[in-house]
Amino acid sequence: LISRLLIGMTVNFGLSFSFILLISRSMLPDVVDNFRLQNPHGKGYETIFYSSYVFFTKMSAGIGLGISAAGLEFTGYKPGTCRQSNDVILTLKILIGAVPAILILVGLFILLFYPITEESRRETKLALEVLRYFSHCSEQLRLAGGARLFEIAKL
């Protein structure tokens, strides 16, 4: 019974953690597209979004590990010892259970204010396709030497 419970908890944790990673990574292209639509003349900002995402993900993991290590050190954790004090056990329970649960709830609350909906995502996609089409057409006119036609098309 205990092994089945442990397997169930492990699967549940794995699914929850993978969902958190996947949802944030699937939201990032929508944010980049929305920014691109709001700033049509800006080029190359996608790399800033993606590198910032990776940087802050790694930084938050480092801060979390540092806080965890400091908390365990403060409560008297002894590496290599099989039996730990009750303070260490309580700290581990808090760090593994309560803190992640609270942070997930805070993240879900912030997600309520996420401005991109499925409808706005579709509108953004269509607007970007139109923008790319006209950008391509204007580039073709410019390459063909139709400078005057290019100026008329811009009007």
C-alpha cells in the first residue's frame, strides 16, 4: 500500500511539475508575438525574451536552493547522518510541501491577470500574418526598383 501511494504521489508530482514547465514555455511565444505586434518596427527582440526567461529561471532555482540550504543549515542539518532532529524534519516538510504550494497558488493568482486569451491570440496571429504579407510585398516592390510604387503603397 505504501509503495503504491509513493508511486502515485511521484506520478502526481511529476505531472504537476511538467505542467508548470510546459505552460510557461508555451506562453512565451504568445508574449513575443504580442510584443511584435505592438512594436512592428522593432527587430530581434525575441532573443531578449527567451534569454531573459532562461536567466530568471536559473536565477530563481539558484535562489531557491540557497534559501533551502541556509534553512537546513540554520536548523542543524547534519550531512551523512541517518537521523535528523525534529527541527530539520519540520523544515524539510515546509520546504518541500508548504512553500511550493504557496508559490504555485501565488502564480495561479497572477495568471488570472494574464491579458492574452485564446481569442486575442488568434487576432494577433492574423494581424502578424497580414503584417508579414505587406512587409514582403513592400520589400518586393523595393527590390524591383519601383520606388514610386513603394511610396504609393505606403500611403
